[in-house]
Amino acid sequence: MKYNIGANLKVSPNQKSGEKVNVCTRISAEASRIGLEMSPESEAYATLAVDRILKLAVDNSASDIHLERHPQGISIRMRIGGRLIDYGTIVDGSKTFVLARIKALASLVTYRVDKPQEGRMVFPNGIEARVSTLPTLHGERAVIRVAARQTVEYFPSQLGLPNFAIEALMSGLELSSGVILFTGVAGAGKTTCAYASLRWLVQSVSPARSIVSLEDPIEAEIRGVSQSQISTATGYCWSDGLKAILRQDAEVLLIGEIRDAETAKLVFQAAMTGQLVISTMHARTVSDALRRLLDMQVPVHHLYSCLEFLCCQKLDPVVATDSVAAAEPRRLRVELLPRIESELAQAIMAGAGSREIELAARMLGMTSWDVQ
């Protein structure tokens, strides 16, 4: 029996002359072959199926893999360029099980299907991924977040930002204290911008600063930065890690992501006590990012005093035409927050919603632009 689950499934942006097949349709059509040439009776079924699914994700630069059990089998979806693509459904093995194989690779308890679990796995090519499971109506759902291993060492001038945005970022990075915050959706390049900022600090600022990072996972090694990785298996969490590195005489901190209220408060407290903190956070817009920080109980005066740079990176849909390849379904758009003052400060202090905050920011000159 030939095992070829997804072996040749590689999305190509090249279309034949006159062909207008949407790339999402192309992916789904090709992916419908997944599992057809593999026997579920084989004891190697789950192992080989998972290997092919992971290879498919890497080949197509997927940021997330969604697998969920249904009465018909296991549905497979992948997030590519910010868009969730349906890859069809495969049957589960009769002797070995696909989700159990993924849980084993992530060092999770395979027989516990009644509670959520989180773990970490490493792809055959060395790429790390976070794995989370969730009990659902028909079994379990697993989501694999793939770490985008960086191979190009970007600097701020190479991020595609206009000159005024680069100048604003540089001005913030030259400060001895404050918060530099990159926000946006998954796959929009938040970590790329944060790493570019660190590289510039290491190579361009004199005298040299003590720089420490706290990440989950470490996506690229940066010379001159002491990088520490979160480990949920050992109980090494964001808040504990941040408290520890504050005792490491660090002048610049990279906190990989603000995920909860405790981390948000510690980030701004560190800025208030003299550290420059670079971080990222999930948010759809600049105003949503501010509103989320307020909901995390970050004091308004901390935002006013410490937030030196805030941008949001969004993936907007692109309408495919004859001159726009369907393989590029999203366009990167960036918003830059102006300095918090006047109407914007009043809106924040009054506890306004995202819409009111956005209107006040635009009155102060908040701009957005497409990254080329």
C-alpha cells in the first residue's frame, strides 16, 4: 500500500494562462485526496497521517492547524495568510488514532479526552509548535500553533514602513524606559517587528544595553540578547518569568506576548521603574488594543506616561483580479497610534469603547498604510 497523504500538496501561485481558479478552491480540491491511499487498518496509519499533515502545513506556510473529530471523521483546516482553509476530512485509524498521535508528540496524556491540555512539539525539520486540545461534542479538537522560524534577519528599515513610522519607532527605541507595543492578528508580523527592534538596539545603540527576552517559543536566536523560553510543563509561566528577569539588571526587555492582566500590569510597571519593554499583543485595531489594555486593568496614567509606540498590523482581504494572483489573498495594513493627548486621553480616561477611541485617535492624526 502506498502512503502518500498530502505528499504532493504544495500551493503554487502560478496559474495557467486564462485560469482563474481561486487558490482556496485549488487547495481544497487537492486536499480531498488526503487519506484515500492509506489503509486505516494499518498500525502506522496515525503516525504517517500526522507526518503528512505536518509536512503539508510547513510546505504551505500555515500558522495554525485545526483538527476536529466529527461523526464522519477528522476535519483538517489550516490558517494560511490569515485565512482559514478547509482541507477536507480524513477517517481516523482503527488501531491507532490521529489526535492521540499528536498528543503523544506534545507529551500530553493521550487517554484524557475529558479536559483541555496544552503542550509543545517539534516538527521533523526542527520547527516548534504549541498544541492545545479541547473536549467537544464528538470527541476532541486540537489546534497546533506553528512557530514561524525566522531565516531573514530584518531591521526596522526593512519592514516596509514609511519614514515617519520608522522615525517614531526609532525615537521610542532610543528611550531608556517606556513600552513599545506591536499588535495585530496571527501571522501579521508582530514578532518580526519586535525582533527587528532588538537587532537595531544590539547593533546601533552605544553604550551597549543589557537585553533579556521572555518568549514562547523562541523563534530566532538574536546575538547580544539573553533569551529565555516559557515552559508550561515545568510551571515556568509569563508572570513568573517576568518577575525573575526584573531582577536580572536588564535595561531592555522583550516580552513575547501580553496574554493576561497580570502580565500587562507587570509590563507597564517595569516601564514605570525604568526599563524599556518591547512586546506584542493580539488585537484587530489600535483602538481595540487600547481597550483591551484598559480591560486588563492597566491604569490610564500608565498608558499616558509609558506607551511610547503602538502599531497594529492587519490582514485585509484582496479582491482577486486578472492582475492579482489568488495566492495572495490578504494585504498587510498597518495603523500607527499618535501620542496620547487631548481628546484621545479624555476618551481613554472616560472608559470609552473601541469606536470612540478610534474616532479620537483619527482626530489626532492616526494614519494607516499598506505595506509593500
